[in-house]
Amino acid sequence: MSQPKVGLITFGDHRTHEWKHVFQAMTEPRHLEAIAFLEGLSVQLVADKAVARTKEEIDNQADTLRMAGIEVLVAHTPCWTSPNLVVRGIQRLNLPTVILGNKHPGTHSTVGLLGAGGTLSQIGYYHLRVREDFNQILADRLLPFFRGAAVKSRLRGKIFGLFGGRSLGIDTGTFDSMQWKKMFGVDTEHIDQLEIIRRAELVSKAETEKMMAWLTRSAGSVAYNNEKFTPEKLAYQVRCYLATMEIIREMGLDFVAIKCMPDLTTHFVPQCISAALLPSPYDADGRRDPIMMACEADGDAALTMEILKEISGGLPVLFMDVSYIDDENGIFYFPNCGAFCSWYAARSDDPQENMKHVELRPANRPGGGAITYFTTAPGSMTLARLYREDGQYRLGIIRGETVNISAEEYESFVLARGQHQLPTAFLKLEVNVDRLITNFGSNHVMGVAGDRVEELLQFCELMEIEPQFFD
């Protein structure tokens, strides 16, 4: 999984007499301790072995860190050091920054920390101040900030591929590409979704047969019905997936959204195989990085998925509908229109373990083809969603857990739902239902495995986005 790239500069007193007679003996050992501590975390560390004391040394170290492509800076002030020199290094890099001090009574570290931090506050430079020794508490403070900062850095320069336009009148799926470019540094390529159909006809027989063989062998069941879900229809969906992958590679797209309904689902085939496999870390060709895909041309959903992928170190992400709430039992039923990221069938590093729980069932759409049916494996999850209120972005954040419901509850759900069964996540959420219904800004929500709330909060601070909770 991708780790944040962290740069370290330890600042020392520039006065020769005080450095030699007071602070050198305390600063240099703490600098080496900082290097050892950060190297023990889940980060890529870049650091000079020497303490930076003069303007020239600070500039040289900052320039080296920039060339190394760091995403976040630790400005380490283990002893007193002139605040303006610390700020010089921070401004030269202009990256998300932690000012790190310690609790030792003889170092005067807090003086330097507050001097530099106060300056940054006066000039409106957001930063994190941490006064802590090298221990687990420090790690718990630093890692969420590192991950949030890395996401901010990594979004810049990404390219979003939007296939088609607004789907089914879902206004919350639309977005302002110039607002994205300004806020997140993300560029948008608009692509007609018929380009998928055109290229699907050009996919080779050998490629199609390879993916078909892997898919039908790996899936738990394939329920052909000799009507609208036939081997030919599934092969068509596979060719659409391979064509989409080809477009992504050719255009250098980082994440995508596809309109799909109603055009493709009515006149061609639904893109459910793509929605199941693109966000998963594997296919017939083996392991690869997940590629986030949102259904129904939902741009803000796709961007949220990309944020969740990066903030979790590269994990797959679920795209779901906020569909039904069992108020009596406190269970939320979140399906999707025909596909879920297959990794969540078992949350396993073994693709076969996930795929054996995936059933290919007939799609309830005029174009036929398959949906990918399963219920998600239990485990902790963080839900999130970018949406706008009067043009300003908010990030809805919810802690939750996917659970298994009883056989009786499931049968009742199936009877109530009818023939059109969809992949579904059953979730216990830490929310006030009335507050969620009143304030949540979309019918779609995204989810990633694990508790990522602190990381998302740091990301919101860095991006000046208001986080919204519903507990």
C-alpha cells in the first residue's frame, strides 16, 4: 500500500556560542531519534543526517526534500531555535507541516515551537503543532495528518474520466470541473460512453476468452437464463470492461464515472462487470492498483472514492445507494443498482476468496446481461461523501460496521424487495437518523474498510472543507 512521503528538517540554534556550549549536545541526539522514530512508522522518510542551523543549510535541505517529492514536512524543534528560520524552511517548501517539539524541561523546545507556530498562525498558514516525546501517542497524532496531507498532494494532477452526462436526473452527481481544478487540482476528461461500445467491438477474441474464463471460473455461480443473460451478453460486458481499461490506460485516467443508465442498460448492456472489477485490486491479468469507478456519472462520488482510496493507503472503495433503514433494529440497507466492488465480498487478499462469494445473476434491465450479487463481509468501515451546500463543499463522515443480518431478516428483505435483488451492504452506523435524513447531501455514499475518520478530518482542515457528522 502507498505510504505518505515525509520530509524531516531538524532546526538548531544559529548562534555559534549557544550551539556549541548549550544546544548541540541536546539537539543532535534528538535529531537521530526523530529519524529512527519516523522510519519506524508506515511512511517513506526523507531526511538529512545533519541539523540545519543557517539560512544556507535550511535552504539546501528544503530544496533536497522538494526534489525528493515529499508530501508533508516535519519541522522538528527539539531545542530553542529562531522562529523566523523555522518559518523560512516551511515557506520554502510550502507543504502541509507539523511543528514537533518535546516535553523535556531543559531543551526550551516549547519556546521555539510556539514562536514558529505563532508566526505561521499570523500569516494564515495552517499547520499542526505537536509537543510530545517519541512514543505511540506521537505516532497516533502524526499518522492521520501525514495521510491527510498525502491525499491533498496526490490529488493535484490527477485526471478524472467522465463517461456520459447526468444519469436519471441525479443532480447531486453533477459537479463544476473548474471548481475541482481550483480546489483539488484535478483535471476532467469528458468522454462519450459510446466510445466504450465502439471499442468493445474491437477487443480481441483471445482477450475476451481469457477474462471470461477467469470470471466464470472464479465466480460463485453464473445464472444464465438463455434469455437476456447469456454467455454472449456476459462476453459483451467483459469486452466493455476491457475497452474501458484500454481507454483509461490510453488517456492516463486516474479515476472514472460512467453514466450507464438508462442508455447502456436499455440498448446495450449494463456496465456492472466494470463496476465490480475496476475498484478491485485484481482481474484475469493478476493484481493491480484499484481504479475507482462511480456509477451514474456521479463525479463527487468518484472523487470521494479516490480520496478514500488514497487516505486508506490504496484500499478498494464501495459505491452505494442510501436505500432503506430498519429503524427498529438500527440497520441500514445500502445496495447498488447492479454491482459492488468484489473485494468486499470477503475482504480477502486472495482474489478467489472474494470472487467465490460473487454470483452473476440476470440484470433486470432491457439490455440484459449480468449483475454481480453478494452481501458484504462484516468489518469496520468509514463512510464519506463530498457534496455542496450553496456551492461550498462539505464532507459527510460516518463511522460504521458492515454486519450480517439473520436469515429471517434477510428473507423478509428479499420478499419486500421482490425479484430485483441487488448487491447489498448491511450496516450499523453511529448516526442520528433524523439528522442524517435532514442534512446528508446525496443519495449515494462511499465506504472504505477501517476507521479513517481522523485522517479525513485532517484532510478537511488542509482543504478548508467543513466536515459534517450525524451522530
